[in-house]
Amino acid sequence: VLVMCTLYLMLQDSQVQTLLSMLLGWLDGQGFYVCKIRKLPMVYEHGHEHYYVVWETSCPANGYSLEWWTDDVPGNRSSTSHHFVKAQYKMIDKSHHRYSVIIGPVGLATKVHYRTTSHSKATAQYSITRRNETELTRVLVIADNQNGPAEFRKVLSGIRKHYGSNNVPDAILHVGDGLQDPRKLSDWQNQLFSPLEDGGGYQHRLPTVFAPGNHDHDKARTPNNANLYTDMYHGILTTDGLGDPVVVNGTYHRFFHTTSLGSARVIVLDSECPSAEQSEFLERELQSEAFQSARFRIVAVHIPPYIEFWNPYTWNERGEKHWREHIRLEYDPLFRRHNVDLVISGHQHNYQRGTVQRDPQLADSGSITYAIVGGAGGELDLERVENWKMYNVTYLDHHFVSLEVDSRQLRWLAKNKAGTVID
């Protein structure tokens, strides 16, 4: 019994999970397929009252479902009845079998608990803490860890030291480029899932708000497109679509949507797929009562409106200075007109923050802050290609941001991977 208990505890350890993943990869290459949970659950927010959970096994497992339940409204610690949701199944290849479930609606619950189960396998129970707009909400902000797993692990180590064991964040805001190539299964495992697992397994219990980057999803409208793990927001704008298949006839789902993080209202945009639909959505949401009445108004979009550091050759000779100009030319005037407080981006692999007047011609127009947080592990951008004369802080190294919001204040703290405050 002692040996079995010890083995069970070892299998729950994140580093053991990564070693098992590496072993499974080697066995795959030798033509052997061991039936094992390959990727433990990762949870994404799916609007204010739903969550999307995805996990993966190395073989098809019959009868996979997700069991979830909640602690009820504040002041009532009793747990609600348990819900069992059959998982949607997608075979990626013969040794990668993906499952996904949407949890919710969860109403005013303060805690949401879940675990995945099949006839022969189950994961541990994970718990999501939900904050209301009057409570302090802690958000970990990162971006651009792609192609830099070693540096990403160092950043994650700094994150764990920052939060410790008692003040873990309530959510993750990832502003894109979590991996280099979405068509490579090894990139998903080695650049995103395994480092997160080794970094404390936050992804199991901290809902991720995800603003896609140019490396995260396949934009091809073909039946065999490579949207392997990036369909967490399918159907989010229409409740009737929550149970629909995630990819139909090769169309990719829409990322743009709005969610809440404590007293902050957050508009999430897809910088890679400009469309009339997204533009209409943006204007509608910016003017909505929910956004305008929020204590803090935030936009998350991968490519910043104002880039200053890049590769000079690709910027000038290959025309990348014109890449996604609609964010600066079309979206940013809307941000300023409709009282956005903070625009969070990645893409540029370093740190910058600047605060400017929304309208330079009007002294009482209020201010808007632009932050670039593209330093979670990718190769750094060190060469200046533009000078917009608007950034107050520039830091050319890897980093992360701790964002805290409550009913009165928004606190922004940026640290490098060693834990030194940079802003």
C-alpha cells in the first residue's frame, strides 16, 4: 500500500509529468504507444460564467467526461450538485488524443471544482477561485514565450518566487505567442505545456485569458488546419454555439470577446484576423454599458499599436513595419475615444510602458497607458527601429507582470526573471 501511495504522489508531481512526456515522445519515435494522460488539464476562461478545459491522452480512452461542481454563493459554503459532461474528442494523430469540455454556467459561485474521468483514468481535483468586482484580483500577465523554453522556465521560477504559496494569482492573461509553430506537436509540448507543468501547474486552476499571437493558430480555412489546442473561444459570442464542434469545414473559431477580471472589463482582440465582424464587435463593446461603467477598461491585443524594437532588415526591407497597421490606424483611435485605460500587448520581445493623453489637444481628455510585455522567453528584440516618443520605461530582458485590481486601484508591477522590480 505504501509503495502504491508513493507512486501515486510521484505521478502527480509536475516534473515527473514532464519526464513522462519526454519518455512518451521517445517511445512514439520507436513505434511504441503507451496509454497515458499526456497533457493534464488546462483551463481557459470562456466569458464570465464558463470555462473551457482541454487535456490529452496518448491513446483513445472510452467514456471520458469531466465532473464539475461549485461552492455556492458567498456565505453559503455548501457545494452544489455534481455535473458530468461528456468530453468532445479529437484525434490529432495516433498517439495524441485530445478532449475538451465547457464548464458552466457557474453563476455566482466562489469556487469551481473539476476533475476529468474515464473508465480507467482520472486526474486530481482542481479548484478555480472566482473573485467579484469588490475583491482584490491578482492576474499574471505574460507573452511571447515561444521558442525559448529554457528562458520561459526561468521566468516561471521567478513567478513562483514572487507569488509564493499563499498568494497565487487568480488568472493568467497571456497576450499571445505561446509557441513557435502550431503545426508542430513538439512545440506545443516543449514550449508551452511542459514548462507550465514544471512551473507549478498554474494552468490547471488559473483560468487563462488568451489573446492570440501570430504564432499560435493556423489561419488556413482548410479541413485539416492545425488548430490543435486553440479553439477555447469557439461559440463564445452565442450561447447556442457552446456545444458545437470546435472546427467545422476548416473555418477557425473567433478569439475576440469580452470578459471581466475583478473590477476590470477586458476586451480581447485577434490581431491576426482583422475583419468587419471584429471591428463591429469592438465598437459595440467599447460603447457598451458594461465596459463604460467598469472601474478599469482594458484591451488585450497581441501586436502593439506602437512598436519601437524589431529586426531592422525585416522592418524596413521586408515591409514588416506595415504589418497589422489596422491596430494603430483603426483600433487605437477607438481606444482613445472610448476611454480605454490600458492596452496590453506582446509581439515585441522586451518590455515597454508609456502613458499619454488620449487627445493631445485636450488637457482634460484623460490618459491611456500602453504596455508591451513580450518577454516571457522568446529571443529578445534589442534593435530600435522607431521612436514614438511615448514610452516612459524600456527594459530589454525577459520579465513578467503582476497585475492587481480591486474596486479602487489597478496596481502594475513588472519584474525580471530574477525577481528584480523593473517598473
